Amino acid sequence: MARVPTVLGFFNEPRSQMGLAAPKAGFVVLGEDPAPLLSQIRSSVMSLPPFREAAAGSGTISLGHGDADGVVRRVPMFIADGENQKYPAMALETLRVVQDAGTYVLKTTQASGEFSAGTQAMTEFKAGQFVVPVTADGQLLIYYSYNDPSLYLSAKDVLTLPDEDLAALIGGHIILFGASASGLRDIRLTALGESVPGVFMHHQIIDQILSGVFLNRPDWATGAEIAALFVVTLIIAAVLPAAGAYVSAGIGALLSFAVFGGSWVAFSRYGILLDPVFPMMVSGLIFLLTTIIIFAVSERERRFIRGAFQRYLAPDLLKTLEAHPESLKLGGEIREMTLMFMDVRGFTPLSEKLTPEELVSFLNRLLSPLSDAIQRRQGAIDKYIGDSIMAFWNAPLDVADHPVKAARAALEMVEIVKELNRTDAFGFKQAENGVGDVNRHRPQQRAGLRG
């Protein structure tokens, strides 16, 4: 270890009695001390004193805590002991020793403004010639590559290969010693879905810093995600009531694709991390809730219209009115209408001869088929007045050729009465009806029902 530049690792262990060793490197801070922002350490497990004295560097091998899904996406580059002492990650310490550098330069910033005054954040650090951007709490976002078996050299080869063969394999390289056996519980999950030994994570940090390719999540990233959420939500909310669920879903899919594509371009070209999942999920949830609300309101309107008009309008007109409730103009309108009046001739003396039950049966047998004839011709029944029916055409919806349809309905009604009399449907003296109609301009009242 004394002959070859060597870096030893240690890890955080609160139950350890070994304490903390003094760091091998110095620290220079540009700005406020970032120690309160860093991960904290109180005690550790480390190498024995003779090894620590011979080694050129010492760094933490802790990879921090993975995210909720177990993936390690960021690793602390520095930790602090709760006071003024700071310790580098082993990967950084390795690069410092390789460059024969003596100190780390840590840069912090303090936000200003009415709502952010006093907010402190770490922005970057310098290790020798390498400048590395970090998150506000001093962590490096790992830009993973796939695990390559050719990177590994087994302990057996190290111990058994001839010196010249081993020198050809490791000469001029930074060598990391680590364990890869699953039983040693140092297997980690990468963002690419691979389970890798912990030593591979340290290799990724070194390789990333050497290549100078970093992931960055700037301060404006959260604001951009919220702005995308609002834009997508406002567009969907504006389009959904007018265009319907299918068109809005298509537009929402295009917007989601645009958000995802934008985040991918930012990641692949500029290394900027923007989260497309949050605005897409929230916008989708808002779309779902808005659709449910609109459906509930529309269903309530349909139930109201059906309850109010199903006894008076033909089924096809009722469906049209349900689909276009806006055709009901409050306040009324002037339009040409055809009105029909029908009553039973001699109804008064006839009613005097019938019992109430017989009279009701007579009216039901007569008025039901006559009402059907009106509605078959797209007429609207205004009211029943004893033995009379009042109906009209061309309201509340437009009916083409309404005078002709009213006349044909009247002729059909006459034939219906003749057929009822011919089949002796009433069981007593034959009924006669009279039908008249009028076609003139007439003000339509509220909801288009009353003339």
C-alpha cells in the first residue's frame, strides 16, 4: 500500500465503536459551509490503523439510500460528521490520489429573493482538474451504462496469473477491489434494471467524472414540470367540454407524447433530468375526473329532458333533444309552427251515458293510438284536455315540411278512428272525431313547449 497509491474505504455504522478517522485531503469552500446539507456520519467501520497509515487516501463507500423502488439513482459525494469535518466518497478520493491533488474545492450558492432568501445549496465541486456538478445536498446523479463483464477480474486470476499477464491486464488502470457474491448482500439495482455489485457503482462514478458526461437537474426543473402540468391540464379542460372525451383523449395523448419527447430530448442531448411522469399522471387524473363530472352533468340533463318531454315528443325528436340540449333557448323565439286540435264529437252526451270506468277505458283506447300517430309524424303533444289533444310541429326542434306532416297525421288519425269503429273496439256507439290545424307565426315560450 505504501508503494502503490491506495485508497481505503469505510462505511457509516452508528453502532460501531471505531469512531471516525481524520480525512487525508483538505477542503476549500467557496460560499457557505455545506456541512448541514450533507449526509451525516457519527461512527464508522474502517480498516486497521497500520493500513490507514500506509494508504494515500480514505473515502466512504456508502451509496446512500435508494429510492422507493430500490434503485440507486444518486450517491453522496461528501458526508459530514455534524461539525466541521467532511469526508469524500471513495471514488472521488481515488481520482484525487491519481492526480496527486491535495484538496477539494466545494462551491455553494445562496438563493436570493422575496421567497427564497437564505436558501443554501451546493452546486459543484472540483477534484484536481475535474469539475463535477451535484445536487443541492451534494449528491451525484448517476448516468448508468450497462454492466460489462469484461470490466471484472476475478480474485482467482489476480492470485494465479503470471506477473507479466496480470500486468498486461491492469497496467495503467484504476483498480477497484470489491465483492460480487450475492450472499455478501452488496448487490444494487441500477436505473437500467440491472442488479450489479456495489463496486460497479463506484466504477460508474469514476467513469462518469473522467468522461465529463453528467446528468443535471437544474433549479428550474420543478417549475418546468409544474408549467407543463398546467398547460396540458388547461388545454384538456378547454377542449373536453366542446370536443368530447374521444377527441380530448387524442389531444391529451399527443400532449403527453410531446411532454415525454421533450424530456427525452433534454436528457439525451443535454443531460437534463425532467420528470414527464408527474405532469402526465396528474393531467390524466384531471382528464378522468373532468370526464366523470361532465358525464354526470350530461346524464342529469338527459334525465331532466327525458322526464320533461318523453310524454310529448316523438322518440327520434327526444333523442335529438338529448344530444343537443342547447337547442332549448331560454327566453323564447319567434318561429313558424303548425298546431293541431282534436276532440271527440258528441263527447258530453256520450260521457253522461258511461260509467267513470267505461269513460276512462274509452279515452285510453282512443287517445293512445291517436297520440302515436302524431309522434310518428314528429309532432309534439302539448296537452290532453279531456277528450281533446293539442299538438304542434316545428318546436322545440326544427321539423322539415311540418305542415305536410301535420296534415298526414290528421288523415292517419281519421283512419285510426274508422278502424277502431270497424272492429268495435269501444263496445258501444261509434265515435267520431274532428281535427283542425292552424299554420301561422306564433311566439314560443320557455323551453319551447307552450304557444
